[in-house]
Amino acid sequence: MKKKLIALAVSTLFILTGCATGTEMGEASLGSQSNEENQSEQETQESPQPEPRKTSRLDPEVLARAQAAEKARLEAEGNLDLRYARENNLWKISTFAGEVAEEARKSVLALKEPMEENDSLLASAQLSEEDKKLFQAALLDSQALWSDLIGKNEGFRLVVFTETEGAWADDVAADLGASKNQMSWVKRIKSEGCNGGNASPVASVAFVCAGTYFTDNERSIRRLVSHEYFHEVQRQMEITHLDWPLWLMEGSATYAGELLAVSTGEEILTALGSTKGEVLAKTFGSPQVAAISADISETQALELYTALDVPPTNETRQVLQDLDGYDFGALAFGRLIEEHGISKVIEFIERSADEGISELFTELFAHSKTDFFLSMSGYLQSRFVWDY
């Protein structure tokens, strides 16, 4: 009942404040019927000009600033090619945003030193040799990236198996200290399928049921492994759900996942490509995230991040899903790295287990969390150009 009330309250809040409704999300979807119907008319336009946003319920001053910023950006960046974006159902970010993201990414990856192969990977018999190599490489790179923080963690285990080997995974879980009544992969695969479900029935263990989604898919494998390993970094730094809220706990892990999944910093914030009629293969979430970001007001940004500024418990997990908390959290964490540098963020990670997060946030990042949440409106708007 509490989850339903939270979901209802959040939905009502987004409607009242003018954030995109379910209907508006549908209008913004890449594969929507309305986009296809309007395509022929859009193709005839020789020089598409920026138009006012469809949402008129935003604060007038915020709306005016957003429109002015978009107009200036479009005038300065003629290479955006709006007609191509419309015809191919693509959205893009500013070149500047990609450059900033690339510099932030380089500063983090500079920490990584090579690491020798270890026995942290437990792979089932039916996993292909190629996939074993991909999982092993992703694990070694993840360990190397954060070795300065937690050292070489010999106790971490990544357990990878196929959909026919749920019983094997259950035996491994039991061997590592989890009783079978805590989690049965046989039952889970039967009810949920096998496309990447991961869990940690005991500390320092991540399970991956490697379905077709991960078969020979290096990017997806690296994203998942790096995400889960950063949760291990959090555990080793003694950071728990009592220390970090949803947006920070999952957002930092999501950002860490992208650091090793992409080849350039620009890809951290931009589309990876799409096929018309299919879901956009976007690094941080669905087109819905970009649609919200394009028009989000300061008030809406505060409400969004405040709703995600709660401990990650079973009761709040649905909020994380409903509000795209993984993606918006990752964008906020990435912003901290862009604006303050990886050294300052690592200091924040190291100290946050023992110090109050709100006070520490203000000390290291020069503004309160509330001010940071409010200013996420301008940050998100500057990163996304959503073409209706």
C-alpha cells in the first residue's frame, strides 16, 4: 500500500508541476505513431527553426531562459542538423557537453593501472570461452580502476551462468554462505527469465544470469560488471544504505558502469544509435529521460531529486524505477566529477561513511544538496536537445 501511495503521490506531483505526463511521454517516444505521421511534413521544411516547448506550465522565467539557451546553442552549433535528427528519430547533446564529459572520463580512467588475472570469476561450464574472456576482462578493469581506494579485493566473486544452470548457481550461493531459501535461481529464471538479473545473497558476490542480451555483447558486459563492482567499492568503504541515498548509491554505480562501457566521453551523454521503430540505445535511460531533462524546471528538479534523496530500502525501490533514478542519479554524480574533479569526489566517498553527508556535501562541493538539486535543472537542460 505504501508503494502505491508513493507512486500515486509522485505521479500527481509531476502532473501538477508540469513535468511530462504519461501522454506527453508517449508523444516524445522515438517509435511513436505521431512522430511517423508528422515525418513527411517535417521533411518538407527547408530550415527547421526552434519552436517553443509544448509544455506551457513551466515557470515563465525558467521557460524563457531555456528557450534563449536553446536558440543560442542552435545558432552556435550549425552542425546539429535538425532535419537529420528528425528524419532518423535521433536527439543530440551539445558538443561542449561531450567535451566536458570526455575530460571527466579521462580524469577518472587515469587512476586505472593494469591488474593481473585472478580467480574472482566463477563461470559455469556452459558459458562460452569468448564470454568468459569478456567477463574476466571487465572484472579486471573494474578492480584496477578502484584499486587505490580498496586495494586488490581477493574476496570478491563474480558468478556467471546460463539459463539452464540455475541449480549450479544455487549450489555456488550455498557454498559462499547463502541458504537456498534466500534465493533460488532455478525459480527466478523460471519466473523472470535470464537476461542479466543480478543479486548479492552474501557480501562481495554478484550473480549474472548471462542470457542472450549479454552473449558476445562486450559493452553490456562491461557496463554490468563495472556497476556491480562499484557496489563492492561502496561496501569496502563501509558505505551503506544508511549513508547514501538512492540517487547517489545507484547513480554512482551507474556512472561507474558507463566509464568502462563506452569508448569516448561524448558517448556518456549522447545517443549510441538507433533503428527507427526501436528503443533508442541511449547510455543513460530512455528518450523519456531526455524529454524530462529538456523542459525540467528548478522546482521540478528539486522535487525529483528530493524524492530520490531517501535510503535505498525495499520500500523505496519502486521510486527508483518510477523516476528513472539510475539515470538521473548518474547524471548528477557525473556532474560532480565534471565540476569538482575526481580527487574531490573520491575524498567525498572516503569521508562519507563517517561524516554526515549533507554537511560534507556542502563543505566539499560549495553548495547544499538543496541548491544542487535546484541547479540540476539548468545542468540537464544544457545537456539535452530534444527535438519534438
